[in-house]
Amino acid sequence: MSSNNKLSTESYKGVRDFYPEDMAILNHIFSIWKKSAESYGYQEYNASILEPTELYHAKSGEEIINEQTYTFTDRGDRSVTLRPEMTPTVARMVAARRRDLSMPVRWYSIPNVFRYEKPQRGRLREHFQLNCDIFGIASLDADVEMIALASSIMRNFGAKDEDFEIRISSRQLLKKAFADAGLSDEQSLKMQKLLDKKDKVAEGAFVEEAEKILGRKMGDKEIFIDIVTAGTEVEKAIDALGARGVNNVRFDSSIVRGFDYYTGIVFEVYDTHKDNRRALFGGGRYDGLTSLFEGQSGDAGPLPAVGFGMGDVTIRDFLETHSLLPLYKNPAHIYLAIALTENEADNDSIKAYAETVALALRNHNVNTAVDYSGKKIGDQIKKAAKDDVKYVTVIGADEASSGILKTKNLLTGEETIVDRAGELALFLRTGMKLPKENQ
């Protein structure tokens, strides 16, 4: 390849490269997600990123399909889509084994999802997303548990109640309110979709679009429907959450969620910080989605389900805004700098001893990096310091022949001398509180 045809180092627009520091943050997010979901008894599952396009035509919504998916025709002339969300996939999987599964099912997954959207803060074309779902519980208990789990995850990230707000609504209440106002089912659905975009469009544009849907001029009271929640499932859910210690919850009639499959309570979690005041994630009840699949009709009946999806992009923004990001730590506990000589035979012995030391340390769960670069010892130590490795040990001809190791703490300058690798491992494990050695 000529110099004029060199490839760009830029990644595809709207996706990310994960350098070690970024990967550490992503793994931190994953670990909190996993720990939180499993603390509620959720089991992990996964699936391919490829799905038949028809899966999303059924219930995801025309905007998602027509404007936001990565869809192509494969070599078998089949229409295939990179999954834009996980809920249709999990519904398909549960439907496939419904008669064999013991209900209720509590599952979670952390899939990669793809949407062709305009990249902006908190929204990219690819991200990872925690999905938690309950199948088989028709009562409000499932909705309450799901919202409580969402709150628990935020708290496990270190967030305080005042850092975020949970806003809930109900598709059933909205549908009834629009019907009472004289709207047809088609108008009601369009108004719900418009409400879902309320925070993304100017007020004038919102009113204009509402009047198009209704075919007439309307007053504010007609556009912003006043919904009474007393005695409804929304009020009961808020009360039940309060009893669980989740008190940062309020009703918001504009919470609709964009997917067509939602049937009951829906919710979104909002960041309250002035620099990031936006929706972070959400979910809701989607009873009967499994009935779209073959073999799920008849006596089985519609399967109740509740779930939510939480993306890593908005959560990282939240953690950064609230100074909750973890400090990056190099996984290496010690750096072995090799002092080579002009004698090749000596160098072979030095390297062999360095490997013996490294193996002994790793067998004691001490993460060990070995520098084979041949650079000057000073440069190797600078490399260790730059990589934030706390300890460094120089191994040369003297160390290889005597077995005596001198270790330096690069943070304090303190030096420790031991006479074998096992003692060095014991010193490091004790000082750094490392896990027990391998059995």
C-alpha cells in the first residue's frame, strides 16, 4: 500500500474504541450491573447480534425500523438486522421454551446494540446495554421490583437519591385519558408517540404537531392531559416503592417510551444534575409480546412481562458528571525490569530466572509484567512509573545467580530485599491485600 493510500486511524462514526482506561470503566459498569442484577436473583443469558428484520417490524415501531436500524440482505437473500434493542430477542427466546421454563423467569443480559442515529452526548450508534426482565408475573409486584432494581443499581454506582429521579406513567392511563378526550385509537397512538418526544422538540413545534394529529386547534389543557392518579396502579406503585425506601419517584404523564409493545406502567430515570439534566434509561410492562411467536397461542395465553434497558453511554456520562468514575489502576502489581549484558549466554540465564520469578508471583495471584525490551534500566523504571505500576524489581546477572531480589515502591521510594520469589509474593500480597494464592 502506498503512502498516499494509508488508512485513517478514525473509527466508524458513532462508535468507540476502548483503550485500557476506557475498558476499565466499562468493566466497572459491567461489574455493578452484574452484581446488582444477580443480587435480585436474575440469571444471565445472551444471543447473537443478528436477528431477522421481521422481528422488529412486529412491535418495535416504524421509526426504529425505517430510520434507525442497520439492515442488510445476506447471501441467502434474507433481510437481517443488527439488533437495535434486546426485548424482542428475549421475548423470542422465552417463547421458544415457554412450556419448559419454570415461571416466573428473571433474566438479564448485557448485549451490544446498534442504531443509526445522529451521534451526540449520551447517544451513539453502538452501545452496551443492561437488560433486566421478569416474565410470568401479572401483578404490580413485578413492576415495583423492576423499578426498585433500577434504583438499587444507581445506588450501587454511588449515586444518592437526590442525584436522580424516577418518573413513572401508565400507557393504560394515557390511553383512557385520550379516549375520554374524544381521540380515536389512531390519534391516541400518535399523541403518545408525540409525548415521548416532548423534551426533544420546541414547545411550538410540539403544539403544531399535536394540532395536526387532532385536526383542529387545541388549548393547553387538551394538549397536556390532566390525569388523575389517585387509586390507580401508578399511585399504588409509588406507595409500594416508598415502602421499599425508594422515595425519589413521581408521576409524569409525558413518560411514554417509544416502543409500541409497552402495555402498562412505564418509567424513566432522570439525572437531576444541572449539567446533565436528561433521561438516562427506562422500561416498563410489555404483556403479550411473546404471543407474536408461533406456538404461543391457545391455552398458554398472553405472558406478562416487565423489563428495562440501561445503556453504558448515559451511565458513564452520569458517573462523570457526579464525579463517581473509578480511578484507573494498571492491573500489574509489579514490573520486572531486565538488566541485560553483552554476554548472550548470561542474558539467557537472566531471562530464564526472570520467567521463574514471574511464574512464582503469578501462581500467588501477583499480576506481573516483564520487560524484554532491552532498554536501559532507568527507562524501564520510567515506563513502570508512567504505567502506574506500584512496584518494580530489577533482575540482572547478580539476581539470577544469588536469588536475592530488591523491590522498590515507586510511590514511596521504599526498598525491600527478599531472598526468593515466594517471599516477594508474600510481601506483595500482604501489602497490597491481594487474593489468596492459587491452590
